Amino acid sequence: MLKIERSSLAINAEAFNAKYLGPTEVARGFVYSTHFEQLAGDYHAVLIGPRGSGKTTLLKMLQPSALAAWSGPRAGAFRAAVKYSGVFIASDISWSKQLNSLGYGKLNEQNHRALVLACFTTHVIHSVLETMASRANSKTEYRAVSLNGDQEALLARDLAAALRVKPAIPSLLAIRQALRNRLSDIRALANSCSLLEDEQCSRELASMDYLHLDFLDICSNICATFNEAVGESGARWGLLFDELETAPDWIIDQLFSALRTSDPRLYLKLAISPVSATAYRALFKQDGASLGHDYHQIRLWYSDRTDSKAFCRALWSSLVQKHGLDISAEEALGRSVFEPRDSRGARRRSPYSPGEHWHKVFTSLAKKDRSFISFLRQKGIDLTTAESQWEHQRDSVLRKAAPIAALRDFFLHQSKAGMVSARQRKTLELYTGADSIFAITEGNPRWFIGLASPLVNFLVRSGVKKVPNAEQAKEIDAFADRLIALLRTIPVESAGERGDDLPLDSLLGEIGAKFHSELVETRFSIDPAQSFIVDDSVSERTRELLASAVNRGAVMLVDESSSKAIVGEMLNAKLRLSFLLAAKYGLLIRKGKAVRLSSLLPVREPVPSARVTGPAQLRLDMD
């Protein structure tokens, strides 16, 4: 029998990070979502989402070579609809750090900014030239252009003159190499300027005209030149800026301000994390761009779980097909405790009928939870007649009570002596099943693939048709632990006198523990707190940590209006733990009512200063 190593079955989580994939590779693994349709239109757009939410994939799919390689059922329609040429412009933390290190940190702000902007402009221009070359050398019909040797040479000379470069030969390839050389020259220039006085450096930089090109203006100029050369006068181009949260604030401000004043030849598609003070100020200043008029906004999280489920099902199908399987998520993972199978069928039985799922849950809880019995009496609900109540009234009270009852029944334990107490469960089996896994991954493609891949691997290794709940629970727990481990890498200053100055993982653990306690250890309520508002009693440092958590997807914005997809700060923000962490801490998979965050955090007494009784000791420890 052929032995297949487990590693050969695993789907590399990093490989799914589209940052490392070319356009054709992205297209091969692309799973359509409604977000792509919202992004692809002929307009400026702001794409907002935490890490792993698919921003890079969506932007890369708008490149001509990606659209040409896409073979999905909607591919033809999108190729017909997208008339502009998309230029993907990468940005990441490492690139940003390289910019910040120009001149060894010895340049004044003005000179450093001039050199950073020149690097950024060169980077953008190089990306545009890559798309031009891709279209000129394309082996597919979509957006391909034909240039003979003389035409390319003429185009190259015009582009070289506009860009102030001197390529070795007049070709698109040579211009791209000249731009790469320019980046090296700028870095060398920055290093040499670090040895000069500020004024002398400023004079030298002022004399070099290529350092002062405006990246939007020069992009419009060279795109128009290319359009004329290939007979597409007036054609549009799309500049697809990724991971702008890592870019300098003044570049973010320039791009978001340009949504109102940008050249008509260019569409701007800007991707950024949900918390950005600079983007917020640029968008919501008095003369800023107007949402719905100047630009469209796409939030990469789902307000409607129906859309999220459809996307997760499509991702699941893509995963199992790669392993030669044909099995639905519901078949492989089973039903969720919170969303059991509808057994009405032709008999029209309600989910609260004797013998049905929710009737069993209610009856079990009623045997050990006196507060639940009191709740039922207060609401005039008799479990023996719940079926008729549901049938004639579609009782919303029963629907709201059901998931809370399931959670309390799972965590409350009755001893043989009749004593009832909350217990720490070592398993997350309550949160297994297809619908629950769809919910706790929140439609985040990287999260879903990271959690679902081991489950698919289990099916392949074992040859079974159903992943046991215990196996699902183990993977959910492990995935949540990996997220918490990531949160621990976010630095925090030493705790001060206030108890809310906690490391991020401890902070979220405190919140989860308080919410869990209210759910399980207090009287039954159909409106428990599951969200929180960052009030002014919360320290500034904690607010900064929460902003980092939002941008990593560990904490989610609870927004009542679509205009709040980008926020500038955490003060007064309404938040909830991600549903992945909600499962880890034993919470509901819903937002619930909100309470003040400060009421959830412990308050510590100030630590008195130690009295010095002898000579001070020299500290030799290092940070």
C-alpha cells in the first residue's frame, strides 16, 4: 500500500498568503466572493479588512494576467466588465522598515522624506512598467497588445524621457532595470547624505529632478503614453495599493486625499486595516472624499452570515477537490449544536417538539438550572406546549433563549448530590459542526483554510466520511491557541498602576472570562453582554493594543453603519471578541449587548515604592 506522508497532504498556510504568489497562481486558487464584484467596478475603492481577510488576493485578481488565467464560472463576465489595467503595488512591513532606515537615521525629516518619496515613486512606476510589459508579452487574448520592435523602441524612448532614466537599450525590460538601478542609487545617495550637513544635503537633493516626481502625476503621464502607443487612447488604469497600514502616514494621507482629486485616467483601489488614524482623518475631513460619490467602500467581514456561509462552502469545496474528495462541509463536519437540522419536513414539527433538539436542550437545562425554570415561568412558556407556541407565534423568545440554553447546559454540571456548578470544559465540542466552523472563521479565508485544512487532511488519512467532533474541537482549540500566541508577540509597556495595563492576550482573556461568567454563573438571561465599548476610563496603552487586535482580526468592530468601517482610534468604539476567541473562552457566537470595557477589567492597587535602605544595586539586565 502506498504510504502518503502527512506533510504531503497539508496545505501550506504560508502558500495561501497571496503575497508570495504570482498572478497566475492566485487565479488558480481563487474562490469568488461578492467582495470581488464590489471591488472590481469602474470607480475608486477602499478595501478594509484585518490580516488574512483576502485583501491581497482580491487586488491581485484585478491584474490582467490574473483575470486572463482565471477559469471560474464568472471569469468570462469579469473579463468583459473590467476594462482597466490593474497594477498591483505591494507594500509590507519589511519594505517600510527599509525606507525608514535610509541614511542610517541621520537625515533630517525633510531630506529623509524626499528620499523616501523618491523610493516609493520609483517602486510604483516599476509596478506600472511590469504591467505594461506583461500586456505586451501576453500569450492570452485578454488585454494583450502587440508591439513590434520599432514601436516598442519608440515607446521606450518616450517613457525614458518622462521618467528621467537612461536605459541601456530602448525597451520596456531595460527601463525596468534602470528603475531598479535607481532604487539602489537613491539608497546610496541617502547614505552619502548622512555624512553631509543638512543644508548641503538639501541642496544636492534639490538638484536631482527625478527625486521630485509626483507618483500619481507621472503614472497618469506614462499610462497615457502607453495608451497612445497601443491605440487605446483614453483607456483607464487601476493602481492597486496593498497593505497601506505599513506605509508612512504622509503617503497614506496623499493617497486617501487623492480619492477626490485623482486624475480621471486612474482608478485607485486602496487596501488598509480597519484602524488607521491617518486614513480616517483624510476621509472624514471637511473637504475629504465622499463615500458613495467619490469612492466605494468594501468591508472584508460579513454582516450577513448567509454570505459568509456561501463563501466558506466554496472554500471547503476548493479544499476537498484538491484532494480528490467530493463531500460537503455539512456531511464531513456535521450539524452545529446552535443550528441543528430542521426536522419539520412534511410533518411541520417545530424544533421545540418533544424529541427534537431544542426540546432536549431545554429539558436538560431545566433539570439543573432553577433560574432557567424561573425564566420560562416569567415568559409564560411551558415546555410541553412550546411546539404550539412556536407554530402559532414563531416565538422570538424561544429562538433567543435556545443558544444560551445550549451553552449553559454544556457548562453547568450537576453532581450526584444535586449541587449545580459551572465547570471548566477541556473540549470545545460545543462549537463543532459546519455552521459553527463557518461562523468562528468569520469568512476570513486564511483563517478558514488554516482551520479546515487539518480536517480535510484527517478525512484523507483516515478514509472516513465524517470528522469526529473531538477532532474538530482539538483543531479549533489549537487554531485559537496559535492566534493567542501571535497576540503575545505584540509588545506592551510595563504595567502601570491601573489593572487595564495588561498584555493583549491577558486583556482579551479577562474580557472573555467576565463574559463567560455572566453567561454561566449568573441568572439566565436572553440578553447577556458579549460586546464592549472602549470608554474613557481605559488607558491609552490598552486602546493601542486593542487597535492592534482589531487589525489582526482578534477583535471585531461592531458597526451599526457602513461608514464606520475605518476608525481613527479606539475611544468609544464598540467591539467584540472574534468568534474564534469567543469559542475559546466559552461565549456565544453572536455580538450581544455592550457594556463599558472598564467594568470588565480588574483594578489593582498602586504598588508602593520600595524604601531604599542601602546602596543602590547596579542593574546588569538588558532589554
